[in-house]
Amino acid sequence: MRDAGNAVETLNAPEGTGQFRLGRVRWTICAMLFAATSINYMDRQVIAILKPTLQHNIGMTEVSYGYIVVAFQLAYAIGVLGAGRLIDKLGTRIGYCVFMGIWSLSAMGHALANSAFEFGIARACLGLGESGNFPAAIKTVTEWFPQRERSLATGIFNSGANVGAVLAPLVVPWVALHSSWRTAFLVTGFFSMAWIFWWYRNYRKPADHPTLTGEELRHIYEEAAVQMGPKVPWLRLLGYRQTWAFAIGKFLTDPIWWFFLFWLPSYFSARFHLNLAHLGLPLIIIYTMSSLGSIGGGWLPAPFRRLGMNAVKARMAAMTVCACAVVPIFTAGSLHSEWIAVALLSLATAAHQGWSANLFTTASDMFPKSTVGAVVGIGTSAGSLGGMLLAWRAGWILQVTHSYVSLFILASTMYLLALGIILLLAPGLKKVEYAA
């Protein structure tokens, strides 16, 4: 392992020494983040896929399911507040391992549950563990990528959410039908345990990485002097309009993704009478398209840049496109064709992930590296609180009305509202400048 001094020497190495080959180590790191996020969403979605089975086996109702989701999101919201700061303190290598370990054990712990209350406890523990994933991943992207590559890197690792959501309906029904629903929770939990060993063995900061070329290190650190910034107390961050712009954007739009994740299986079951053996294909199509949306959304600012826009205007243009693409989802609650529903939901989930990739990147646009983890933690907590409120209301709405119409109408409006608030609070995504 080389130290930072050796890294600096490599940066200054003359051309022709073989040191100036721009490598791909940063994309290997991105692949590890992609895998972690895929596992994260597999563990997260198991209960949604098994919901009809659990309703039959343990008497779970729409309201009790809503409370189970609330337990997860409340714990997630609380955990992510400390997760960002803890990861800033421990570093991404150790911090990621700690949170992944908690969520691995919690995911497997679902296999021991026999009631809605016990599932609520398991989900709360899972929420605490999973709260570290996105703060750690965003901080890793900030450490390993220059600003102009961050939205693409974020889009790539964020697309792991969709891959996990695709893998879950492939793996979970098969395991549940051939073994039991308890085994399904155990199988998905083992993946995250394996990832911990992979990450701990291979991850280092750029200056300490043994195979990083000098040119790639120069590429990564091209803006480091401007972006490192001072440490700032957590409460002080709440005094900045940029923090509130990011947090409100997450508060309004994250719940829609949670709704898609936790209720789409039961939507297809209730609306189109699809059982566990037939849920897989619609969900696989939807989340495959959302994965493409995540990568495409991360790439989308590039063509706007080629049209002459600066980085900020290009990012906001991309977010506007994504916000508009969600609007047609307002019709989903009254559709009679499952394949039209699949098409609209594919567009909406793809647009959400494209929006999310760019929204995450606004944190590193507006804040220095030293506080990105904490800011993302604040925003992610706000998003989880919004998801908790939506889950609480969704359970009661579905229990009383047995209709998804009002929920899809709500989903169609949130992105344009969030975009307007971001533009109002943080025009131009102005960089935060800390007073002495």
C-alpha cells in the first residue's frame, strides 16, 4: 500500500514514465457501490413480494403492513441522521462495513418473525442498518470522482436499486415456492454478508490505493483543493437554504419510490389478480426500465451541456425532464390493462431514478466533500420521514377504499412541486461558502 506522499510523487511524475495512463479503478469502486445497492434493495423488497403470503399465513392486514413499513422508515430516518456524520468520522471503508453488518443480520432475522409486531421489530433493525448505504455511497463517489463524472457514477450505483428490485422477484418467489418464506429472508441476507468481505479487502481511499495510476489520481483530484472544505457542525448545516432545498426535494419524492417498492406487488395482485408465481415478469420489466432510467438520468445532463448549458443548468434541465415524465402515472389506479400499467410504471420508475441520480449529485454540487455525507444523511432522513407518512396513510386508504387511485394521483405531482421548491431555495445550486 502506498502512502499519500507516494501518491503526490505519482501525480508529479513526468510524461513518458508510464505513470500517466488514466486507469479505471474508480469504476471498479463504482461497481462495488452498485453491488451494495443491489443487495440493499433485494433485502428491502422481500417483504413486499411476500406480502400476500404473509397476509394468509400470519393474518397481516393492509393497516398492519403500513405500520411495518412505518417502523422501517422511522428507524431509517433516525439512523441516517447519524449515519452520514458517523461515516464522515469513520471513513467509508469501516463505516460501510458496520452498517452492512447490521442490515445483514436484520434481514436474516425476519425469518424468526411470527407476527406483524415481530416483523415490525425486524424491519426497524433493517432500517437502522440500511440507513448507512446512500450516505456512504455518495461520500465514496465524492472521494473517487471529479464533479463532472459524479452524476453518471451516482446513476450507475443508484441503478443497483433497480437491479436488486429485479433480482428479488426472480429469487424470492422461487425460494418461497420451493422451500419457505422464511428461507427467502435467509438467502437474501447472505448476499450482504459476502459483500462485507469483498469491500473490506479491496476498498482504499484514492491516495492509498495500490493499483491507482498517477493520471487517474490527478483526474480524481482535479478539483480537490476547491472542494474539500472545513468540517461544519451538523446543526449549522440546517442554517443553509441549500440544505433545505436538498432535504425538501428528498422529502417530497423519496416516498414515491418507497411506494413503488413496497406496494407495486400488492397493486398487481389486487388490481390484476396476479399471484406469487405470476408477479415476477411485470416487476422485472418495471425495475429493469428503472435501472436504465438511473443510468440514463445520470447521463442526461451531458447532451444539455453540448447544447451550451453550464453544469448547473444542464442538471436542472435533466431533472425537469424526469419530473415531467412521472406525470402520466396519475391514470394507473384506474387502468384495466396490466401491460399499460407496466408501461406507465416503467416510465415513472425510470424517471424517478433519473431524478434521484441528479438530486443526489446536487449535494456535492452545493457542498464541499467534508460535509457531503452529513448533508446526504439529512436529506435521506427527510425522504424517509416523508415515506413514513405516506406508508401510514396508504395503509389506511387501501384498507378503507381498496383503491390506488388517490395514491397514484399524489405520486404524479410531487416531482414538479419539488423542482419548484429547489429552484426557489437554491437558485443556480450556488456553492455554500462557510464563514470563518
